[in-house]
Amino acid sequence: MVSRVIPVDPFDLVIFGATGDLAQRKILPGLYRRFHAGQMPQGARIIGAARSAMEPEAFREQVRKAIAEFVDRSKIDAKDVETFLECIDYVPVDAMGEGGWAELKDKVQDGRVHAFYFSVAPSLFGPLAERLNEHGIADSEARIVVEKPFGRDLASAKALNATLAAHFEESQIYRIDHYLGKETVQNLMAVRFANILFEPLWNAQYVDHVQITVAETVGVGGRGAYYDKSGAMRDMVQNHLMQLLCLIAMEPPYHFDPDAVRDEKVKVIRALQPVSPADIVRGQYAGVKASETRAAQPGYLEDSENPDSRTESYIALKVHVANWRWQGTPFYLRTGKKLRGRASEIAITFKAPPHSIFDEEDASWPENVLVIRLQPNEGMNLKVMIKEPGPGGMRLVQVPLDMSFAEALGEEGTDIPDAYERLIMDVIRGNQTLFMRGDEVEAAWAWTDPIIAGWEARGDRPRSYDPGSSGPEDALMLMHRDGRRWREIRE
Ligand code: NAP
């Protein structure tokens, strides 16, 4: 199956923070890949902007290096790279000052889609929005793209929403959660709402529980001091895991339309119950002493440069969605750093059949599980029971019906667009379905804030866990006491 590439309308995309890590690692290489795939139309232009004084040619050299480093070799075509670089310009602009704005205004051309990507610290979102308007660079059709983190609590998210709303309509604001740009995440909606098979079973009557796991092998490394102000709850659960939970739990929207989809997601967030302290486990990875087989590794407390830190690098929670569909079906969420493997997945475990017609010894077969893998190897896998092959009577065995998207989509499938590429193309198309709306972000913080305030008031300390493990022991107990088990995190 070959995926179709439909070019978008001609655009001017201004990337503020174009010399930064995100722009160089994700945004610019992603745009090159879209160009190479034929999706970026003739005449589209990318204008880098940051404070660094630099000629456009020097910036193009940076982009050339970023492509060489972050684009798969099979997609690097010398001629394409040169033509792509011709679309690129650069203006030194200071978000906090007046320098560069007149030059930027001259570069942005009329009669095309205008998008402004704020790939800068959130403290600059307000000043950028204000100056874009003041200088008459962004018109009422322009789009702005803002990065996470969108606030650190409800009050700061509200303030940020109010600042952006002073200059732009909600229909112009694209709040990125790159998890929503993943192929599998969108496929989750297709599987649920374009098939009759799953939806009748997609409720508390048939679903025993849901597990959402986002496991990383890396620690907080060089950004420890920054991470220490946030922690796993703010950095991952409030946004990424929450978005996944919403897509699993939401009702069918009346149409695949941005506001219809987001209305349903907001309803899920508002239906989330407060989480009791007994249903929360937080952890910090320990350090490793040097031995014959292992080099020494710093623990979280060293990485964060805060020996007294109470910030979690791991969290597991049991969450309830209090509505008709999900009453009694728990959602277990976990995410952490320095774990055994790198994996992002959702597992929906169905209940056992109500009556067994098979022999007693075979009656305790494992449940059907639908696993939706975001990484590695985006795809889905449904575990079903079949008869074990051979003449040995009716013995049952569980097998996976596996659909790896890379395989299913043939050779082209190995080139599943990166989440950023897809999302930027959606910005140009003016499609907000995969972006968070202001009220959605606020609802997510309104649920998160009291949970964080609770452990701060209690003075809870995160439990230590071994790097390379699946997290603190207590997190295993969170499920064991309910007679359930976490899925294994594989190396
Ligand atoms: P970064 O590497 O520190 O880059 C920041 C960029 O902002 C640089 O290009 C910097 O260039 C520019 N900048 C700083 N002050 C400026 C000013 N006053 N006016 C204009 N430009 C200014 O940061 P990053 O990692 O790319 O992150 C950018 C944003 O994306 C942040 O909000 C971050 O939270 C978010 N994010 C990043 C990642 C990631 O993987 N890196 C992932 C998710 C979200 P000059 O110094 O030349 O001005």
C-alpha cells in the first residue's frame, strides 16, 4: 500500500528559535522530508528567526548539517537538499526587543498561508504574539504554533491562554502535543470509529482495564536542573498520557471535525476522578556504583543537581473515568526514565468470556489484549485464542494478530512521517484536530494540580528504583493488589 502525498498550499513558515535544538533536530529535518516526499509546494518558504546575528547563507549551512545528521540517508538526495535550501531564509529577531521585526515583515509575502512556529521558551510566547500583531506581520488568517510545556499549573496555563487570546483567535492557535501526530494515535481513532468490531466491546462491560505506558531508557542527563522543576507528572502525564487516555476513553464525535473531536476529549478529562494517594506511586532512579561489569552512573539526585529533590522521574497512577461507559474500568498510567526499555504503548485488556465450553484446565486462558504500539515499531497487535495446531485434541493457545504499520504499508510504510512533519502540514492545511484546545489544556491542569498539591502537602518522597528496572516495587503492587499485572517492559 503506497501512501498518497497531497501537496499543501504555498506557505511562509517563520520558525522562531530556528537555531535551537527542537528546530534543528525535528522541525527543519521534518520539513526537508516533506519536501522530498513532494508535499511542500513550489514557492513555499521557511524563514528562520532567532537572536543570533547571522547571514541567511550561514543559517542554510546549519540546516544542511541538520539534514545530514537527522534525516535517514535513504531520503537524502543532493539535488533535493539544494532546492530545499533555496526555500530557506533567516532574519535575526529579538522576541523581547524591537530589532529585526521590520526586516521580518518585509520577508513575509502576501497571498499565501502564514504560520509562525514558537520554538522558544514559553516565557517568549507572549512577547512574540504581541510583536507579531504590533508590527502588522500576522493577519487574522495567520496561524501560530506553540510548544510544550503549556504552563506548569492551571494558573499559568490560564495566563498563557489569556496572553495568546489577546492577540489571536483560538482558531489560529495550534498547541502541539507531538504524541497526537503519531500514525498509531490517529489509527486508534480509525480502528475505533471506522470499524464495527471494537466499539460494541469498548466499555466497562467488556474491558477489564487499560494500561498506558511511556518508558524511556535515558535519564534526565544534562537538563536535570530544568527537569527538576517539572517531573514526570507535569512533563508527561498532564499532556502526552492524558491525550492517549482521551482517545481511548472518548465517545464517538459526531464528525471527524476539530471541535467535535476536542469536545469529546474535554468531556473525558472533566470526568476524571481525583486520584487517591494510595493509587499513586512516584519514583526516582538510583545511581550505580562502578563495578567490574558496569561503569558508575549518576542517580536522579545527582543528575538534577538537587540532593534533596522530591521530584519524580517515574510515576504510576490508577485513574478512573467517572462516566457511564467506563464506570468500574481502571486506567493504569505509568511513565518513567532510566527504565529497562524504550516503549510507548496502550494495552486494552478485555474480560474473559462469561462461560467456558472447553475443559477446565484450559478455562483459565489469558484475556484478549489489544496492544497499540507508538514506539518502537508503530503498529497494533490483538492477542486472540486459537486452537493449537495438530491432532492433539482441543488445546488452546494465544497468538498475536500483528499489524506492524511499516509492513502493512509496504516499502513506503518504512517512511511513516515523523509526528512533527505531519503536524506542521496540518497547520498549513488549517486543521486543528490534532492540536490541543485552550479549554482542554486547562481541564488537564485542573485535574493535575490537586494531585501534585496533595503529595507536596503530605511531603511524600519518591521511592528509589534501580536504573534498567521497570520502576519502583510499589508500582508493581499498585496492580498486584487488584489481581492484575503490568505488561513487561522489554529491553
Ligand atoms: P533551545 O535549544 O534553548 O533553543 C531556543 C531558541 O530560542 C534558540 O534558537 C534561541 O536562539 C532562541 N531564542 C532565545 N531567546 C530568544 C529571543 N529573545 N528572541 C528570539 N529568539 C530567542 O530550546 P529548544 O530545546 O529548541 O526548545 C524550544 C521550545 O520547544 C521550548 O519551549 C521547549 O520547551 C520546547 N520543546 C523542545 C523539545 C526538544 O526536544 N528540544 C521537545 C518538546 C518541546 P538565540 O539564542 O540565537 O536567540
